[in-house]
Amino acid sequence: MSKKSNSAVSALAKALMPRPGDDEKKELYSEAGRAIIELSNAENLLAAIFCIVSNPVPYETAKEMFASQFSFERKLKLVDFMVTRANHPEEIAAWQAIYKDLKAHKAVRNLIARQGLRIETTGATPVVDVLLMPLFYQSRGKPLKVSNVKDTADKLGEINVRLWEFVKGLGSPR
């Protein structure tokens, strides 16, 4: 084989090799998407809770009221307001634990949704860190590693299981 064909084969091989950080970047995108979808699932369950505890308000009217709250924070506060005034101590206790956990993880979700990707290498080692970092014009935020994002997605999934159990128990005979 000539030198020219060797260099062409080398160039092709190099082009086909994944770049450092590609696998980590795919994992971060996957976990970030999972976290955001889990929060959307939580928002859907919050809408169901709101419609149930708003009874005797018509279902469509309750849905419109919930949808008119433009942020997740406002929707969560609205549901908290309604559940804590329903005067069912067992439901209130279960709700308060869920509410606390949702508030804790929504902050990480906000970071996921509002930060950019950065790939960093550490010195001469082949270690690559893929992070979500605050955008250059932002004064707030904090770096998030894939493990932070995965943990949030996992916790939101667990919270959603509890939210669903809460929905199923609403209005049950006591």
C-alpha cells in the first residue's frame, strides 16, 4: 500500500472514531430529556389533582384555571393551596412530603432547561467531563454533571409514582 492510501485510511479511521466526550454528551442529552419529561408527567398529575380537589367546580373550568398558570412553580403552588385547604389530614401529610420533594427537584430541572453544554478535558489525561454550565450572560446557575441530571430524573420518576398513588387515593372513604 502506498503512503497516500495509508494516510487516506488513517484519515477515514480517525473521522469514524468517536470524538472524546461524544458518548458522555449522548448520555447527558438522554438524562436531561428524561428529567424534563418526568417533570412534564408530574405537571400532568398536578393538573389531575387540581381538577379533583376543585370539585364542585366543573372539570373544564378547573383545567382552564390550572393551564392559565404559566410556570411550573405557580401550578405547584396552586395545587398546594387547594390540597392543604381540603381538610383531610392524611392527604395533607402525604401531599406535603411530595410537595417538598417536587420543590427540591424543580430547581435542578430549571438548571437543566436553562444551561448550556460544555465538554472539558482534564490536563493530559483522556478523562472528559460533559457538564451543563450557566450561559456566559447568566449570573446564576451551577455546573451539573451527568450524574446530577440522572439523579434528578430518577427522583422525579419516584415522585411521579407517589403522585399517582396520591391521585388514586383522593376522595377515598376514610
